[in-house]
Amino acid sequence: MKKEPRELKELIDKLERENRLSEDEFETLIRARTPELSAYLFEKARKVRERFYGKKVFIRGLIEFTNHCRNNCYYCGLRRENLGVERYRLSREEILERCSLGYSLGFRTFVLQGGEDPYFSDERLCEIVRGIKASFPDCAVTLSVGERDEESYRRLFEAGADRYLLRHETADEGHYGMLHPPTQSPAERKRCLRALKSIGYQVGCGFMVGSPYQTPRHLARDMVFVQELRPHMVGIGPFIPHHATPFAGEAAGSVELTLFMLALTRLTLPSVLLPATTALATLDPKGREKGLLSGANVVMPNLSPPAVRSKYLLYDNKASTGIESAEAVERLKEVISETGYTVVVDRGDFVPPTPDIEAGRAS
């Protein structure tokens, strides 16, 4: 039965109050969204994020240190079978040099992101992490290097890694199989996320919006998964096709729906660290700002060496220069200030919910 606008707003109120909905309720909101309902949701999301983080926006320096990958995901431009990619790896010295530049620009979190590259063994990665922490002890190190065994995650954590990003892409097992070859398993991805949490990382998961074959029910299942996992970070971005993948001819995801999912996530996890992703800015010149006004509170400018940025293309036309580059951080601050928010020099750690903050009594 179709719900009236009042009933839909009541569902949003319930999510704000209880931080959870059923799968059916999430699906109802996603299917029935309108500009009016989105505006109502976005206003709620802004108020919740400001209760925990005020007007702060945290910046992360993104270092894409290897574009080699053993996997063959159907949507990714770095997939193993894409022979048109000019592959590269950054050395420990090159990574530390980018951290040094980032530190001088005000970054206090460095995100090391790469494909699942067997060259970067535990020993090599631990050496890199220890080097960053020794040189920049007041900074956080985030890793995003895919699926590894639990002992590997533990060694990296003991070396000094603070956070780990591992997007689950879709929580629905059938849908996962449509986006990945049979060698990859949604159960393994979820096992990794739970292992990371148990070790003590600040953990980030995430999903694509508008990926091929996706339905509102799939997105509702993503929300239920996030609701149950309770990660510290969630990365949500629109699907964008890459010309050298099986999904080259598919349509890109919707910016509007991505913003809606960001806001739902903010109400589900009130103190979550929520990026306004590069993919949003790639599809919409104002995508970053719209993300911040929908509940996001993190941006991740590209700190990779300029010579390799065009080689790390998960999707076509990726924004990695201009205001998306770390060197343009002052311009980024100006643009973000126009939204009413302020970029801060801060590690931007996760704020655990407390009774005072939950009650809206945060300063």
C-alpha cells in the first residue's frame, strides 16, 4: 500500500529517534522518495551530524600507492584483465614524501589505498606504516588494501594502522555475484569487516549506488547490514562505468539517490564518519557540497603524485585534479566554507555516542 507523505516523514522521524528501521521500511523510503521528502531528510541529517561534529569537515590525504590488483571485479577499471592499465607502485620513500607534503598542507590523516597487490606483503606494508607513524606521530593512518587474513590485519594494526576501509559494495549475496567473479565471496568480505572490528580498528564499509542490477531492496539490505555492523565510517558513492570493463555500457548511478542514502546512513549511525566522495564530485560539480549538506563530514583530496593520478582509474573521468587535488586545499576550504562548514586541521577521529550528545546537549 502506498504511504502518504506524512507517513513517510514519520518513518524518517522513527529512524532519527531509534537509529534503525526494518528492511521493508528502508525500501519504502527509497522507493517513495520525492524532492520534498529528501529535503526533510537532509535537514534532519545535518542537525544530527552537527550534534556530534559541529560545523567541522575533516580532510584526509588520499595516497593511491599501487594500481596492481589480483581481482577481476566486473565494475573496476583496475581489474586484473584490463591490460590497458599502465601499472605502477609507489616506493616507501615516495609515500613518505607525499605524507610530508600533506602534513605541510594541514592533513593529519593519510589514507593508503591500493588494489589487492600481493607485492605489498605484511612486511612491506608494516614498514611503510611504521615509517609514517614515526615521522608523523600525531597523524592517523588509514589502510584500504582489500581482503587479507586476520593475522595480516593484526600485524598492520600493531604496526600503527588506525583505520581500515573495506567497502562491501553490496550486502545482497545474489547481487554481489552479479558484480564479481565466482572466486570472490560476500561472506568473505563480511568476515574481513568483522575481523577488523574485533582487532580494534576504526572500520569503514560502504556500497555503490546505482550499480548494475541493483534494486531498492538491495539498497535496503545495505542499510540493514550497516545498521547491524555499526562501522565507524561508511563510504557511499554512485556507480560510474569504466570503458574497459564488462559494465562499460551501463548507466551511471544517481547523485540524487546517493545523497538520499548518505542521509539515511547519518540517521542510522549518528556519529559515523561519512565522506562526500570523489565519485559524487565526478558526476556533479557541486556533488561534494551537496554531500556535506546531506550529512557527510569528510572529504578526501588526492595526495598521490600527480604523475600517477591518471593511472588510478576505478571509473572513467575520475576527478583528481583541480579542487580534488590536495594541493588545492585552500581553494577547497573556501568552497566548503560557502556551505556553512569549516575544514579543520584534525585527525578527525570517530566520536562515540554518549547520552549527553544523543540528547542533543553537545556544545
